[in-house]
Amino acid sequence: MTEDDLHKIVSQWLDHALPAGSVYHHSPNEGRRHVAYATRLKALGMKSGWPDLEIFVPTEHFMGSLPKPIFIELKAPSRGTLSANQKSIQAELIAAGCLVVTVNKLAKVKAYLAQHIKINDNAKMQWLEQIAQAKGG
């Protein structure tokens, strides 16, 4: 399973797992770009190393803690390490009081979120979990 494959299945899973009123977003800040376009994006506020997913959940769905933004960095199941920029951004987000995790499997996404928020449980989620597990993610 590639990182893109994992990302797609995690996004589908989040569509069914997150409680009502939640919102998530992927910031497409990776990949090679023409120098002029990359410079433009940086001037507009793009941060190299920004986590793959940002999740915001309504207060009433947090378990025993104050609500915080949740950031998830996804890595391919069999490989993938954090870049220096990713480590730096994650440290800044943690210092700002955010929840941050780097994971390489859907089961780890689920386990991490379940520690902090009430997540749904339904047939679509279970089906996606089975697919991810069968593919190694």
C-alpha cells in the first residue's frame, strides 16, 4: 500500500467515523513544483512539512479534555520517515496545544482518535478497516 492509497482510505474512513459537525482537510503541500509556483505558495502561507490532515471536532465530542485541533501525518505502511521540516512543524503544533500523530495504518488512526474523541461505529467503517488491513495499511 502506498502513502496515497493509505491517504485515500483514511479520508473515506473519516467521512464515516467523525462525529456530526466535524470537519477535516488535506493541505496538498507536497510534491515537486516549478520554482515560481512553489515561491508563490510559500508567500501565500504554505508551510513545508505541514501534516497531511487537519481535523476539527465539536467540543461535545471530546472525551474528558478540552477540544483541540488534531493533525495527522500519514506515512506508507512499509516505509516513510519524517523530514526535518515535518518534525519542526509537529513540534510547533504540539507547543501550540494541538494533538499531533504520525501513523502508517488505518488501525493506528482509529486508536489515536478513539483516545480523544467519540468516533462512530458503522458497517462502512468496518468494511474500510478490513480493506486497509488486507492491503497492509
